[in-house]
Amino acid sequence: MTSKKFHSSQRRDMILASLKEDGLVTVPLIAKLCNTSEMTIRRDFDFLEELGLLARTHGGAILPDSPSAKRFDTIEPSLDRRTVLNQHAKFAIAAMASQQIKPNEIIALDVGSTIFALADRIKDMPVRVFSTSLPIACHLGSQARAKIYVPGGEVQGSEPSIVGAKAIEDLRRFHFDISFLGVSGLAEDGFYDYSIEETEIKSAMISQSKRNIVLMDSSKFDRVSVARISEFTNIDLLITEQIPPDHLRESLEEAGVEILIASSIVTKMRKEISNGF
């Protein structure tokens, strides 16, 4: 006896009914209920999203008026836009992060505007830097005292970075004193990023480091994106410019993540920036 196959309209009615009842549906669950492929359900989700009847999330969908829908990011802002957004906070975070580095240490720098600000801070320090970010590599490779190394691999992205199996293989050959990581979001279950490929690079850095430090400004609190980078237990320190909301702070502290707040030097950074620092 064969299982019943659902027509597209029936599948979509089931999706919307489940959303109304539960507030969240997943691709695997609906595919199982409708006895069809996950690819077909993803197309149904896309169709309903175009009509404004749901909002896609990683692996599922939620109601479009749900607070979570406003916190889910699928498209990364351009590098130029990210560079100017919350600029004072990012510079303050980078300044505090630079204080974590000792001379002659080996560090890994991820991609991102806050990480770039850190790279500029440490350009005259006697350290060895491994980075997949080509803008950081070019910046440090010009006149910096810090020595810069890059792995092999595929170059991609509007902020060109090196990704792929070769880059991961190269990174796993080294051990770092500290990895500094940029993220697109922080939720109760971990840190998130826009790119699956770059998430794999971040994971490699995390696995090879004695200490892992996340740099992020408060605009990324309670935001999720395409891929989860890491659970909290893999991260040693979070540097930001505002105290996270209680539910996030408690989750971080329970996992043993130290939190440093750079708010005390934001005012100083504002003055430095305005004076052409």
C-alpha cells in the first residue's frame, strides 16, 4: 500500500495550518507529513514567502509577524556599510581586544569590519598573524611590523576571503595562541554567520586555538543567520560595547564565557575618530 501524496495546495495549507498552531515549522517535519522530498517543501516555503505568508529561517519557517522574523538575517550588508555601522563601538571593541595580545604570540584573525579594526591596532606589534581575509593581509603586509600569513584556497566574497578545503587543511597544520572571530549574530544557542563556507573556516580556527575570542557590537544581539558557528562552550571571551540582555548573558555565563564591555572607552574612541585618529 502506497502512502498518500499531497497536492501542492494541500501541502501549503498544511504548512500554514502548522504555522498558525505552532508558530514554527521545519522542512523535515513537513516533508515527512506530506510524504514528499525536502526540496519540494523548500519550494513551497519559497512560494509562500513570496506571498508574505511566512518568513524563512535556517531549515524552516516562522510567521512573518513573529519577533524572530525580524531577527533573522539572510543577506550580509556590504563591507562599506558594515565599516560605518556602529563605528565607534567597533573601534572600542578592537582597542580592548588588542589588550589581550602579548608580544610574539601567534594569532588568527577572522574576516569582518571589527576584526579589520583590530588588525590595524596590532600592525606594529611583534606578532605572527594568520588570516583568511585578503583586506587584512594586504593591510598588514604593506608596512606592518606584524608578520602576516594566509592559507591557500578559493577566494570569494565581496570582502574577499580564502575559503574551501585547502584553506581548512592549511589552518589545521598550525596552533594559535588566540583566534579572534567575527560573527553576524548571537542567540541563546550560539554564534551565527551569513556564510556556510566562512563558518567552516571559523570552526577550523576555533579547533586550533588555545583561546577563542568573539568580537561583536550590540546590534547583533538576538540575531541569527544561515549557519551556526559555534556553541558557547567553545568560546572563552566575548568583547562587546554593551551588556547583553539577561537571557543571553545568563546563557553565556553558564557556558563559562567571560564578557568584557568596551563601553568605558567608547567616549575616548569618539574623540580619537573625530580628531582624525
